[in-house]
Amino acid sequence: MKIFKKNDILGILHELGILISTIGLIMIMPSFIAIYFNEPFYYFLYPSIFFIIFGFLLNRVTKPISIKLKHAMVISALAWLTASFIGAIPFYFGIPYFGYIDGVFESMSAWTTTGFTIINDVEVLPKSIQIWRSLEQWIGGVGVLAMVISILSKAGASAYYRAEAREEKIMPSTLGTIKKIWHIYLLYTILGICLLYLSGLDLWTTLNVILCGISTGGMSISNAGFPYNNFAKIIIIAIMYLGGVVSFSVHHNVLTGRKVNDIQTKISIPILFFSAFVISITSGVDPLDSLFTVVSAMTSTGFLTTSTSNLTNISIALLIFIMAVGGATGTTTGGIKLVRLYIMIKGFYYRLKEAVSPSNSIISKKIGNNILEDSLILDAFLISFGYMLHYIFSALSLIALGYDPYLSIFEAVSLVANIGLSVGIVSHSMHPIAKILGIFSMWVGRLEIIPIYVLIILPLYMRLKSVKKDKNFKEIESYK
């Protein structure tokens, strides 16, 4: 029995053809920047033309199918992988010391809004490469999310992805939801550009910082991370918080004058201020820089105003916890998510309550004003368990490659949760296997674990099941 037949594969390629052409169109933009600044433009323009045509032809020679959940997950998984392979080309040609794997790492980091970089000196990069990194993050932050919502709606998979924290139903229709998400995203991008420019930053820096900030990508165009004034820091703290902790549905309700009662926002505020206080006291970091760091960690942005080498072990441990949990559902952030943490705590509380209550007791399980179903508690634990396994796997892999155990844990969580904060392991000189591990970790984390296993494990399982069935059949025939 085949999990994917010929028509299934052609249907998946049909959807990917649209994505490939779209990436080709996006790649045209840095070509104009390169021409304007008298930089080489061929490593953008030529691939752009090729992928526009290739994606169009791929879409035309294949036929659409009725998208099911298995198709949606595979398309989602392949979308980031395809985007990263294509996006690596300008890095490979535009950065002299870069190999193709280096380019894929940088591109995966950008598309997944992780924010790690293995470029030795970002300040000497061509302007076209700088804006390409920023565009990948900005579009990766919400553009691919919109694509996933669209594909999942075709699969009728909204119930599943509500449990996966991927659905953000703002409007009655999928198209209306996607449009509204883009409107909100553009509004805050333009607002951020205006405010940051008024803070005293030049236009080029402002544009790149906002594209990387609102998307919670965090790739800086400065080697010093975020070496800007306090007013700029306050603006970016707000931008990061809006992008990584406040969901698109909450933004929509606020902008339309509706009542807002968001659990994730309520949870995040005490965690952020308590963590900032602890880091400030234990590591002697300026309070504003402490708040900046914890907001950057929770929102998976990765901007830094202070070196991680200045932080104590307590501060590092606290940041590991914040990164592992991440921000809110329905945002551009990574990690387990605040709502899942809350659901697991509530689930644990109700389980204890059931244990000490009389056997005939009826316990009403609620999260806010909503009924907390057992299936939702199970989903939260399963996805969180998946994240924890990958945190451990990535950390052990880095340790096996010879890196410091404590630092490996930090870097592993930062990779899988798509954070981008680093304690020095991630660099161009890191082990080639560590780069491939990093690519895989960022990919798995961005897709919240499950789709990757649908793509990799399920076909193998079905193949083994088919082989076993054939073997049993032959044994029966032989016995006869």
C-alpha cells in the first residue's frame, strides 16, 4: 500500500509550483537594489527568471487534487525546504567564502525567522544581500504562514491545526483571514518604519531592522547586534512584542474596537518583567537591555543589545526556559507556545483534582471561558514532548561534536525554537555536521514537529508495512 500515489505527488508538485514562482518574483526585488548600488545583480536576476518559469511550468504540467491532511502537511514541510534551497543561491554566489550548505543554513535561518547567521562580517555585505536576508525573514514570518493556512483550509484541517496552534481564524473565509493578516502586518511594518526613522536611524538601517523585527527574525545588519539608541530599543521591544506575543486575532480585535481577553498576553507580561528583573540583578545588565533580551528571547527574534558572555549561569538558564516556551500562537514566533504551557499546567491541575476528588465527582475543565477538552490537553503535551525530544537530540548531537554541554543546550533550544540567540557555537567555522543539524533543527521547529514526520517517517512505515504484508502472504502461499 502506497501512502502517496502518482496523483498525490503531482498534486503536491502543483502547489509547490506556485510557491517556486512566487519566490522567483520576490528575488527580483534585490536585483533592483543591486543595480541601484552598482552591485552584481546576476545572482538574483538569473535565478529569479529561471524559477518563475520553472514554477509556472511545474504548475501547468501537473493537476490539482483534493487536498487532504497528509498532503497539506507534506506541502507545508516541503515549502520551507524548497524556499531555503532556492534562497541559498544568492548567498552562495554573493559571499565568496560561502559553500552551498552555508547558503542553505543562512536561508533556512531567514525563512524560518530564526535569525542565526554564519556570515563573518554582515556590515560589508552587498546591500542586495542584506535586503535579501531581511525580505526572507519578513515574508517568511507571515507569507508562508498565510500559505499554510490556505493549504490547510483546502484539506479541511482547521480542527487539527487549532490544536497545533497554527490556525488563526480572523474572518469567516480563508481568503479574508489571509488578507486581514497581511493588512495588520503591513500596518505595523509601516508604523515601525516611521517610528524607528524618527528615533534617528538612517532609512536603510530602519528598513532592515523593521523587516527583521516585526517578523521576529532578528538578523542584524550590524556586527554588534542592536547597537542603537534607547528610543530605538523601546520601539523594537514594542515591535517584537506585537509580532511574537500578540496574536493576529488580538490585533484584529483591538483595531476593530472589540473586547480583548487574551490569556497569552496576560501570562507573558509577568514572565517578561520577572525574568528581566532577575537577569538585571544577577548579571548586572541595564534594566532596559534586560527587558530587551527577554522579549527578544520569548518572541524568537534574536536581537541582542548585550553579549551573552556577560550573563551568569542563572540568566542563561532562565533564557533557555523562555526560549523553549516561546511566544503566542497565531504569531510569527517559535517554540512550544505560551498557550500550550498554560494548557499543560491546567491539565496537570485538573488531573490532581480528579485524583483527590470522589470518584463520582464531575469536574468542569475550562481555560478562560472555554471548555478545556481532554484532546486539547493531549495535543499540547504531545507537541511539547516532540519539542523536548528535539531540544535533547540537538543538544546531545552538538555535545558529541565536541561543544561545551551547557552551551550546547542553549544553542540547541535556540535552533529548534527558531530563536537565533547564540552563545558562540553557531558560526561559519562550526562543524559541517553541526550546520546540517542546524538546518534540520530550524526546519523541524518552524513546522512544529509533526509535518516533518509525516513527510519522512510515514512513507517509510507504510513501505515496511507493505513488505511485511507481502512476506506474510508468501509464507501463507508456501504453507499451502
